[in-house]
Amino acid sequence: MDMSAVSGKVAVITGAAGVIGGALARHLAEAGARVALADIATGSGEALASELGCSFIETDVCDPGDNERMIAAVVERHERLDLVFLNAGVSMQSLKARLPYDPASIDLTAYRRILSVNIDGGVFGVSAALPALVRSGGGAIVVTASVAGLIAWPPDPVYTISKHGLVGYVRSIAPALQELGVTVNAVCPGATGQFETGQIPDGLAVLAPDALAAAMVEIATDGGTGRAASVVADREPVVQFHEFGEVEGF
């Protein structure tokens, strides 16, 4: 991609201490962006920020107030905001919850945590960031969903609920945000490098986090909006924009 597209831009990443967030932070920093990292994991987040020369903001994306404070801290430090990557997310696997999922026996703690981080984190993040993006003359929001937001994913139906919700939310708010000069897109990765040894789903090629990070930045800067882009390894092209069917009568 053209590195000048993000050089000098101010970006914030939630879930920045994770595998995908860390790869994205490195990609943006190397491209000349001014990057703020946000995560609830302070130790690993601060270490990455120190390594990259970025700022770090402890943030619980489930809390509307934390989202507001995160954006305020970015604007106070950099005086503007251009790119927002709402990347924080959890799954049954990451929470060490019981799998395979049993619809007759709900793990309420895991269920509520997944929906709160994945859906609330996206909704609250957009709400907090939008005024700052508008004041900066416009910008871009990329929400990390999943291929599980586009298909049925029986291994983790609760995660699937949350990612379908994010895709629907992004598509639904895009027209209103476009009027304000802000694009919003959902990136839907397949299997990526966050899987631990022995946890890679059978038959799935694993996408390198660096490749996903490059795709996320490309999606943020190409001017399109209201899209859900699947990013899947060993496929050409790696990035494909999903086509949604129409419903007769609507």
C-alpha cells in the first residue's frame, strides 16, 4: 500500500496488546502514523507502547466512560484523530470457557463478557470517537469482526452472535457516518496467529498477523464504507468484500 496514506495520521487501536492489535500497531508506526494503544492489559500494552514509541491508555472497552477518556487522551496528546481501529475482542476459547458450546447449558459469565467486549466495545467506541473524527475533518473507523460474522460457526455460537452483530451495526450506521465525512467498515479475518499450538481449526490456513494488519490499513484508507471484508489466508485475493443478498419486499 501507499505508506503516505497513513503517514502523519493519528490512530488509536483497542485490543492493542493482542496479536492482531500488536501487528497493526507495528504496521502503522512503521508507516509513520502517530499511534495510541488502548487495552485492559496494562503490562503487555505498556511494553509494546514503549517498544514502538507510542502512547498507552488503559481502557476497558465495555465501559462507555473509558471509551470517552481514551479518545480524550488521544486528542489531548495529538490534537486530532484520523483513524480508529476497534479491535478488542474475546471468544469462548480466549476466556477458557467450556467448549464445545452446549445450548442447553449457558456459561453466563462468558456469554455476557463476549457480548459486552465484542458488541459494546464496538458501539461505545464509535460513539466516543465520532465527534473527534468530525472535528478533524473526517476519518475512518475499522471494526474487527470475523468470518464468523458472515457464516454459521458451530464451534462458538456466542462469538458468532457478537460478530454478526458488529457486521450488521457497521452496515447500518455507514450512511449516517458518511454524511459526516467518516467511513466505517468491518474486517472479518479467518484463522489468524492468535491461535495457540493445537488450537488451529482443522483444515484452516492461518493468516499471518502482519498480512491482516496491512489489509486493515488498506480497508481504512481506500475510501469505501459500509463494507464487510473477509481476509482469509491462501486465497486470491486475500481480501474480498462480501456481497449481501437483498430481501424481497424490503
